[in-house]
Amino acid sequence: VPVLQTNNGPGLTGLMTIAAHLVKQAKKDQLLGSTAEEKAVVQQWLEYRVTRVDGGTSKEDMRIILKDLNMHLEDKVYLAGNIFTLADILMYYGLHHVMVDLTVQEKEKYLNVSRWFNHIQHYPGVRQHLSNVIFMKNRLYTNAH
């Protein structure tokens, strides 16, 4: 469990607590959502990250998580809808090790997750030290002369 020692007061424990604190310190509150509904959705995805993604140990667990995310992202740009939030950042970090190991066919199977992941990894300042995950783009050629 991560711990953040602060200069004033006791240390903060837990990924979500630390991340939310750092967002507030950076004065980037919009990353936590703007409306009450967005804030609730962001919290839901942060909780999902800790309980399901971090708790998922088997290939089958990850397959179910990718399937769930793929369905959720079917009509959304980001996890909380149309806004980029802390949920996207932390889910990206939680899934990076999984996405790196997927075959081209598996990435195509989870097309919405792949689209979202590729978008997030190119979001300014997000990828940091992590490797770039390659997504094949198949081109269709016609026989036109």
C-alpha cells in the first residue's frame, strides 16, 4: 500500500487518497470531475481500479475486466464520459502491463479499450516512463489503378 509523507501532519495511505490529494495540491480539481455525477463516476472507476484491476491476478480476471471496459467505452471517449479525469490516468497505469502483453488480435478484440488506451497514452504528460504500446493500423488497399 503506497504511503505519502507530507510536511504537515500524518502520512497519507492508499493510492486513491494520495492521488486525490496530489490533484488538489496541483489545483487540478477538474480531474476529479466537475458535477456531482462526474465526481461519483470518477470515484467509482478509482474504486474499480483498486478492487478489480489491482486485485485481478489471473488471465481470466483480466479478460473479464477488458470485456467490461470495452462495453463501457463503446459510446464514451473517457471513463467518465467526455471528460479526461484521474480515473483515466490511474486506469491507464493499472492496465499498462496488461496492454503491453496483448497480441494484435487481442487488441482488436477489445477495440474500444485499445482506442481509449492509445488516446490516454498520448495525452500530454501521462505516459511518463512507461513504454509506448503499439497498436497496428491496418490499411485497406483497393485494386484501383
